Amino acid sequence: MRTAELGRRYSTAEVRGAVGDFGARIRIEPAADLVGDVAARLARGQIIGWYWGGSEYGIRALGHRSILGDPRRPETKVRLDRDIKCREPFRPYAPSVTAEAAPDWFDLVPRELAPGAPTTFMLQATRVRPASRQHIPAVVHVDGSARVHVVRQEANPGYHALLQRFGALTGVPVLLNTSFNAAGNPIVETPADAIAEFLDMGLDALVLDDLLITRR
């Protein structure tokens, strides 16, 4: 198994229909370079819903139904806990990292980086390299560990590209990644689910496939 993206993909017509249903509350932002725009927003500290392609099988959001934030900022975790996810502050958030950069940031051996390894599905805790911990405090647990998610270009090209662009802007090819759902709700499935949760949770922006959405 190389990917958990086993759910259905919603058509352009279905996405546009959901946008139309919420049209009085949202606006579509012009984004000639969607990935670059989102990377810049994340680097400025925004927290963004990322809805891309088909939904994922299992208990993790792996870059298709995710909430993303800047791991360099401790306040990212504070805001997620307090205002968005409403979680206990002792619970850590996970880092996503490109496969190419993962060994530089996390204590991983080659077999742990292979396609389909547990790190592909955010199912392995590992040590964050000591020199890296100060650069990504929002995703390092109190004991110096992280439940790392290694992203390969061939498995999720859109999310991999976002990590690369964020890395080019900041020098940190890592993003905080948590599931796209409010407390007590399942992970979003449909485009309408994503828009409704975006509005209710207080996220700064929403990527809905090829659209960048903000509030009116």
C-alpha cells in the first residue's frame, strides 16, 4: 500500500455547486500560483484548510483532508488548541516533511523512508534531530519526538509541491498537519463539509482543489 487516498474525488461541477451554496459567506481569491500563494500565507502564520483530491482511508489526514500551519511558530499550536481544534494542550501535532528532506530533520533510517513504510501514513513516532527542534517547535513533543509524516512526490504531488515551496520560502520543508475536522466531528468528506467546517472553525483560508477561498 503506497497511498491512503482511496476515497472518491468530487467533480469540478460538485465543487462549484458547493461554492455556490455558500456564496453569500465566501469569496474565491484570484490565485494564478495557488501553491505559491498558500505557501506564502502559511509562512505569514495563517492556518489553512487543505482539501485536495480524494478522501483518505483510515485515521490520519495525510495531505488530502488536512489543516496546515507553520511549525516554526509556537503560537500555531496555541491557536489550534484554543480556537480551532479545541484540544488539550498536552496533545502534540504531527509534522509533514518531504521524503528528500526527512533524514535531515528526523532520526530515520532508509527502510523507514521507503514507500509504504509506517512514516507514509503518520504511524511512527521518531526522534526529531536535536539541531532541528528549535526550528519546528509547534510539532515537537515534550520528549523530543514527533509522529512524522513523510510525503513522496509520486504519492501526493500537490502536497509535496506545497512543502517544497514552503521550504523555499522559509528554509523549513516541514508543515504542521492535523485532520480537517472540528472537535467531535468526523474528518470532512464532501466539498460542502469542507466549506462549512472552514467557516465554523475560524480558519484563515481554504484550498478546495484548485480554488482558494476566504470569508466575505
